Amino acid sequence: MEHVTAAPHPRSEAEGPARAGRRSLAAALLSGALGAAVTLLATRQRWSEGTATVAGGEFPLTVKGSDVTGVPAALAVVGLAALVAVFAVRRAGRVAVAALLALCGAGTITAALLGASDSGALDEKAARATGDTSATVDALSHTGWPYVAVAGGVLLLLAGLLALRHGRLWPAMSGRYERGTARPGRRAAPATDPDRPEDLWKALDRGEDPTGA
């Protein structure tokens, strides 16, 4: 007896890409939102500290990440907006927005790494504190918060790469919100039978004249 191999069900073949789309979508949303939040949090923390000599004494100075560079925070906001915009566009537009998201992550990483060893912001504070434009800080040290911002940038970059790779499988904004979409026509009112009192009352409720031709 000849053995017959059953053909794969079309539904089972479609479940693979759909499942991959859902998983990549969840991963991108989590990575993008967490990356932006981590980056914004890190830029509000102390990145470096030192001392300046004022009137024979030492004056402690500290700077936050936003004092060192405003690039990571700005890119985190842009990246978060790009993550949301991915669902409002399709095809080439989605690819462009996903690329912007990835670039925001890469820019955040670069800016945070450059700011991790920066002393310019502390030198400016030392100059204001001492009244000497050539003053610099002593005992300069850096914290680990710049590298937390780097981690946030990595998460943003990951979200962008996921959008580039799997974005075509993700859902888009409903067509009814798109411009140029025709609205469904208004349903015609049912004919009124003057011999039926209930029809007359319904016509009056609709603002129609049941006695009109």
C-alpha cells in the first residue's frame, strides 16, 4: 500500500512569520522604551566630580550628564518618537523611521562614551567659582553613569535593528486614520408606511415628515 504524505496546512505555514513578528515587536517595544528611559535617567545623574581651589581652600564641584552633553537625552526623545512612528508608516517610510531609530541608538552610544572622560563642564564650573577663566579642576573622577547611558543607547540601537529586520511583519495604523480614506456611506432610512403608527413615530424621531411625498 502506497504511503501518502499529508500536505502541510496553510495555516501552520503562516503561523511561523506571524509568531516571529509578534516576538520581534514585543522585543523592539521593550528595548526602545527601556533604552530611552535608561538614557534619560542616566543624563540626570552625576557623571564627574572634582575640586577647585578657592581663596586658599578646596571647593567641591560636580556635573550631571546633561551638563556634559545634551546629545544622549535629545536622541533618546527622538528615538522614542521614532519607535511610535514606526506604526504610522508603511513600506519605505517604515524602513526610514527604523533606520532613524537605529541611528539614535548609535549616536547615544557615541556621545555617552565621549562624555565619560570629558572634563570641560567641570572646568567651566571651576572658572565660574574662582573667577579665573584659566582655572581647572583637581582630583577629577568619573562615575559609571555615562556607561549606563551607553547601555540605553544599545537598547535603542537594538530596537532599530529589530524594526529594520522584522518591521514588515508588524501591524500598521488602521486605514481609517489615513488621509484619503473614503468614509462609508450613510445608510438610507427605511421606507415609512403611513398605515402603521409605529413607522410614523419612528419617522418623526428621525426628523422626517411622514406625510410628505
